[in-house]
Amino acid sequence: MTESELVNLWIRTRWHIIVSQVAPTFLLTALVGFLALGLATADPSVRVAAAGVLLASGVLGALVQINAANEALAVIADLRAIGGMSAVTRRILSAAPWVNVVRFVTPAVFVVVYVALLIALFVG
């Protein structure tokens, strides 16, 4: 692939990472709002359903993020192999360590927030 094709692939991969964060973020925010409106006192089946929807969305979102991050790292590896890099390519290469935030930190944050919301839903 050419440098231009790889840069375009990077742009698409970065977009996938961004979009994959929308649904879980929205659902986490919505659940916090519903907790404020009394979801914690709703029937247990409603609380379990809310937790299940959030978990399914979070797992799918995390899988997409991890996969997109892995693809981004592959694009970075291919860009490194190209000689005579443009400034754009050098900037993309400098972002390589931050791709690991998407792979590891973002899913970890989701787990922590999810556990806190489960505690609010069922314990507290």
C-alpha cells in the first residue's frame, strides 16, 4: 500500500474508534440519569435488564475499540516500513503509544464504572 492509502486507512480506523465509544458512553450517562430518577427502586427485573443492556453494549463497544486499535497499530507498523515519510505520517507514528489507551484503559474504565453502577442498582 502507498503512504496515502495507509493514511486514509488510519483516518477510517480512528473514526471507528471514536464511533465505538458513543453507544457505551451514552448508555452509561443515561443509566446515571435513570438512577437519579429512581431506577434503583424499580422492580429487580427492570434493574437486571438495564444492567444487561449496558453490559452488552459495553462488551461490544470494547471489542470494536480493541479491534480498531489493533488495526491502527497495524497501519502504524506499515507506515513505519515506508521510507521518506511525510509530516502527517510522522505525526501518526507519534500517536502509536496512545492507541494502547484505547486497547486497555478505555475498557478498564468501562468496567470500573459498570461495577459502580451495579452497586448503585443493586446494593445502594
